[in-house]
Amino acid sequence: MNSALTAVVIAISVAVGLAMVVLALLDRRPLTAVLGGLLLVEAAALAQVLWAVVAVLRGQRPDSGVIFTGYALASLLVPPVGAVWALAEKSRWGTAAAGISCLVLAVATVRLRQVWG
Amino acid sequence: MDQGRPTASGPGRLLVLVYGVFALSASARAGYQLATQFAEAAVAYVLSAVAALIYIVATVSLARSGPASRRAWQVALAACTVELLGVLTVGTVSLLVPSEFPDATVWSGYGQGYGFVPLVLPVLGLLWLRHTAPGRATGRRREVGR
């Protein structure tokens, strides 16, 4: 895995996730900011998976293709599923759930890098 | 009488999300282990599958429990209780008899491979279930039957 790219993805998802947790602690639920943050995180996840697809097309292979594919699909699914689940909650806990979704993507990205080898 | 409040609202929103993440990751992990490496550590991998199943049941029942479904609250209570007993038992056994666990399960070492979230999760789940229990808002004990 391109370590600069994964570092950027981890940095974005941790920053956005922590910002949302702080907003939740402040009892805020800024819809536009939360949606924008989740979109940014999803874009980062997408860039990462596209990088991997291009790398595979060029002949590179992860250590375990099955596990890598699983984590790649999960990383793409986490932000939108988290968004739908979080935004249905009309309280600070919705913001918190959105933030945790971003942090889950950070963890998935760490695993993606490990599994790539 | 009071039918309890939805367990998926308020803090429960966060709880169900974390349960969902564990349901997904534990299922994927167990499925992969059982399909490819079953012979290497049968006990550990069967336990992984059991853990995954419990996470799925807990996630679904916590997401559904509320005034419309008291049964879901009871199922969630059972799932979280089994989950807590599971993580305590597997955690203890994995430390006492590490040879039975050549590869880690989600509950090995009380879930230390997952930042001890598997140990904290059922405790939070049970506390939340007590908070959302049917009959609680009126100060009455849970009634028998319906």
C-alpha cells in the first residue's frame, strides 16, 4: 500500500472523527458540517481503494487478496452506512455516531496497510 | 403500562453502531478462518463464529427493541449476558491454557487485541438495557407476562 496515501486517509478520518466527537460533547448537531465531513472521509476511502485497484492492474498483489478485498469493501461502506445510521438520530448522539464511523475507517485503513504487506 | 424506550435512540445509537461494527468484523473474520484454516485451531475458530453470532443477535435486537417490540429487549438482554459471560470465560481460559488458542479470537485476553472494547461493550449494553427496561419509567419493577 502507498504509505503516504494511507497516512493521509488515516489523518483525515481521525481529524474528522475527533472533530465530530468534540461537537457531540458540545451538544451540537451541525448537519452540513457532519455530512461534509463524512463525504470527505468517503472520498479518502475511495481514493485509497482506487489506488489499490490500479496497483493490482499493474501486477502488484496484496499478501492476502480475500482479506484485502473484504477490508477494502468495508472501508467504502463504513462512511455511508454510518451517515444513514447517525443522521437518523436527532441529538448529539447522532454526531457522535458519525464521528465513530470515521474512526472505524481509520482502523480499517491501518488493517488495509498491514494486509497489503 | 410503560413499554420502555427504544434502545437504538440517544446513546443507544452509538452503542448499536459499535455492535454493528463488531458483528460485521467478527463474522468476516470467523467466516474466513472457518473456510481456510479450520484444522489449525478448531476450538478458537468455532468460538469466533459463536462470538460473531452473538454480536449479530445483539446488534439486531438492540436496534429493534422499544415499545413496539418488548421481545427484542429480552433477546438483547440474553445476548449481552451471554456475550459478557463469553468474553470473561474465553478471556480467562485463553490466559490459563494458551495452547488451545494458537490464533486469537475476538475474546482472547478479554479482547485485548481489540482495545478491550469486547469487554466494555456487554457491560455498556447491560447498563443501557437496564436504563431502557420496560416499566422502568413508572418506577415499577418489570411485570411478569404482558
